[in-house]
Amino acid sequence: MKRLLNCTASDFAEMNGAQLRQAIEASEGRVMLSEVVCATTPLYPSLTNAEYAAAFGADMILLNLFDVNQPNVEGMSAEHPQNVIIELKKLIGRPVGINLEPIDPEADNAETLAELPKGRTAIRESLEKAKKLGVDFVCLTGNPKTGVTNTAILKSIKQAKEIFQDDIMIIAGKMHGAGVRKEAGSGIVSENVVAEFAGAGADVVLLPAVGTVPGTTLEKTEKLVDAAHEQGALALTAIGTSQEGAAAATIRQMALNNKMAGADIHHIGDAGEHGIAVPENVMDYSIAIRGKRHTYVRMAASVNR
């Protein structure tokens, strides 16, 4: 198995979830994941936001607001909607995943919540459809105002593992409060929650990136990453607080802090521009954690390789 740094489109096309995880682990904290909104007009309408993010150095693409019951990625068309993920992977030559949200009807809500279509929620039917659509990974997390709790995420991990087995990689965790009281700031996650997620079958535990939500210090994040690693899981640090639109110097500082904390995957969010991080920030983050060599190779590699 190659490390992800050395993988090209033909390698990714042959990987299952377990192999993708192994390739990430072998890359020693130098994997860049860009989350993009796929349900609105892209940054520039001629292409998808996924293509822009890939062009600026992202190794993996996470689609936000994707509805498995109405499969669509703005900026492209597929002859059959059920093939939209497969066609997108051909265009960008990278692993593609989607968010599914474990809504908790018993959540202690801190604000008025949004109503989500079933195709965006982490119910069994949606998980099964995600598998049929050909996604490489699923991220069990919550957007703002969704009422996603750690309790609901834990239940969804167990169900997802039963359905996916080793075929699809599971990422799980919260990058902000998601509208839930007492699960915001320093209360979003604990070492016990990390251990529970890993024990339930999460391949990757998602954590707020250093310097994003209040209380996410380098020291605390390092302990959470260590807790994930001790349980055999990988760790992803996520920028989900619109700081993907911050100045380049801020992005570089966050990148180095998250690498020092031990992150295996570095996530950058979708709210810097229209449904995507500031593209230059994807590149600057990538250069900060792995230099121009690996960043430029990822940016330049043909999808025909």
C-alpha cells in the first residue's frame, strides 16, 4: 500500500475504506481534506467547487449538503443521478465523501434548529444509499443549527460500521456546537467521547482544529488526538468556523498547530468563498504541513495517471 502522498487517481480508484485509512496513516500528518458545498452555485459556475479545491492541493473532497435521495453536484451533470459521485471522482481523481448528520430529537437546543431532508441525515436508509452511490468515506457530523449530539453520533457510527464494514471509511465528530447546549466550546468533545467513537468503529475521529472554537488549545487538542490514537483511530482536525476565509498568516499558524497536535488529516471548511474555502488558503495550508513539493505534485498530477 502506498502512502496517500504518492497516490494518483488510478490508486484511489482501487482503494476501499480500509486501504484509504492505511494510506492516510502512512502519510504522517500530511493529508489535506477540503469540504465544499455542492448544493449551491460554485465559486465560478463553469466548474464544481470540488474541482477548484482539488486544483489548489486538496487530497480528499468532502461534499456538504449532499442529499442521497436527490444526488446532485452543482457545476456538473451526470446522465443518471445515481452516478454523480462516480462521475465526480473521474473528474478530480481524488477520494470523495459526504456529510450525513445524526440528528438527536432529544437534544437540548441552544437555538432554533433547521429542518433537514432525510437524505442528509444519518439514518440507515441514507447510509445504505451512500454506499450504493460509491462514496469513499462518510463524515458523521453536524452543520450549524442541526441538533447533532455526540450521543446520536455514537449510535450512527455503530450503524454505519455494520453497513459499511471495510468498504467505506467512517469519520465522526463535531467541529462546533451544531446548535446544542453544553456541547459547544470546550464542551464539544472529551477524551471519553473520543474513545467511545473509536471503540464503536470510527476510523477517524473529527475534532475542532486548534484555535477554532473557544478552548481548543494546542495542549487540549493534543490530548484528544492521543486518545484517538490510543484506541487505534486516526484524528482529523477541522476548521468549521469560517476561518477558512481568514488571512493566510492565520491559516499557516493553524496548520502548524494542528500538525503539532498530531492530526492525521487536516480539514478546511467551506465558508471562505461561495461554498468553498478561499482557494489560496487550501494551498497555503497544504504548503505549511508538507511543503511545495507534495502540494505542487498534488495540484499538477493528471487524473489519467
